[in-house]
Amino acid sequence: MKLLVVLAVLICFSVNCFTQTNEFAPIGAKWWYDYSYFSLDGYKTLESVGDTIIDGKTCRIIASTIFAKDLANPDPVLDTIYLNNTYIYSDSGVVYNYTLGSFYTLYDFNSTVGDSWEVGGVSLDGICDSTGQIQVESNSIITINTFDLNQIYTSSIATDYWNFGTVPIIERIGSLNFLFATPQECLFDFYEGGPLRCYYDNEFGYYNVDTSVSCDFVLSMNQESLNPYIHIWPNPFTERINISIPLLQSNLLLNIYNLNGLLIHQQQCEPFTSIPCSDFSKGLYIIEFSSSFFHKTYKLTKL
């Protein structure tokens, strides 16, 4: 009998019985994202907390929470915001999310270069298209935590708004920007987060995208007291972006990104900086300030 068991195990290994499934959003899976909006600074989590049935599909319930320090409040108040649940399910390498009353493809890890799919999303300001077409630009295999994972890069088709930026989408983990597609040229949803800090599930373990930033990092009061006062004007802008940091005390780096995640300007901060930007395309931009103890982002619009 023991010999039969040994033979069965050997045969199973030879035909790869223990195939890695890379289930998306198993219960207990959790994502941590950067979060910064005006005076709030902290992180956002998405967590797979259970199952529910929608239109005959068994969907994972994704709970969303924002943990942020109110930088405008002198008291040590941590602002916790519980958001509406979202719902996703996966089938044979394709992940779907429920939005606008229907299921839309979120990721297709079976896709090849040139393939496309339709994503759904709702802009907070209501002026963006409800859906957009995502096209695959490249695909490859990446190994993380001994797991071999499909990795794809995508772009928007034509003038469609919704996209995942220029960062990869990784099987099991999702987009390294934000789990869901975001609008390219429309006002941001107040509750969006990104980019990804960490991912975890019981089988896969932790994946920390940037080991210099902890998953649940929020500025402490001591660090908060060192935060520089930053004044940026005008917003919207046309020809220049002016930045005033009168009490600059640290080696603060300034980065400007377009909404595809492309770094288009970088420099060390000065007490006063004026950046010419007449050659910037119209649309939204992210301006980021960072040092060893400080990280803050702002959203600006070019008219």
C-alpha cells in the first residue's frame, strides 16, 4: 500500500498535479495603497472579506478603508473612512468586476499583445466616459515569492479615459497602480488610492513593492511636526507652476508625473521654485514631494 502511495505521488509530480492556480482575491487577500488628498495623508486598504452571489456569479466582497492623518488638525487624530464594498470574481485567468449594473473584464491574464477588453468605471465628476478600451502592449512571466506570474502592460485605446497607467498588471496581485482602472483626463475620485504598497494572502505571503515604505505607514506626530508648509499656485495652471516652502528644513525631492505615471520633471526643492510648463499637455498631473520622513502628493490641472 505504501509503495502505491509513493508511486502515486511520483506520478503526480511528473504530470504537475500540484499546479499553481494563482487564485485572484482569495478570502483574506489584502492590498495596501498610498493615499493622499489635500490635508489627508496615509494609506488605503482593499480586503477580500467573503463571498456573495450577483447575477448567479459567486463574487468576492472587497472591503475598502482609508486610514489617514488629517494634516490640518493639530490633534493626533487618525481619520478612518469606511467605503462601499466592491465585487469581483475570476474564471480561468480572467478577472471581472461588477460596476454600472454589469460585469466588466478587469484583467485578462490569457491575453496576448494587441488583445483588448472593455473596462467599466464611474468618474466622481460625472463627465468621463462610463467605459473604456484597454489594450495589451506586452506580456511576460515574473517570479515573486517563488510564484511564476503572468505580467502584462496595457494602454488606453484612442481617447478612452480609463486605464491602468504605465505600470504592470501582475497575476494574483493586480495593477501596481490601483486595483481598478482610473480616468486619464477627468477629475479624480476623492477616495482613489495608489500606487500599490503591499499585497498579502495566506498562500502567497507578503509582497512589498517598495521596501523603504511600510504597508501601513502614517506619519507620527514627531514626523508631522517636521512637515514643511507647501503652497502651490496657480491651480489650474497654464504657463508655470509656483511652489513656496518657506520653512524648508530637509532634502526634499520634487517629482511631477503625468497620468500615465511617466516622470516628466524632477528636482531638489528650494524655498521658492517656479517651473515652466507651457509645453505640458492639457490634463491632470501629480506633483510629489518626498524625503526620508515625508511624502505628500498633489493633483494639478493644466488648462
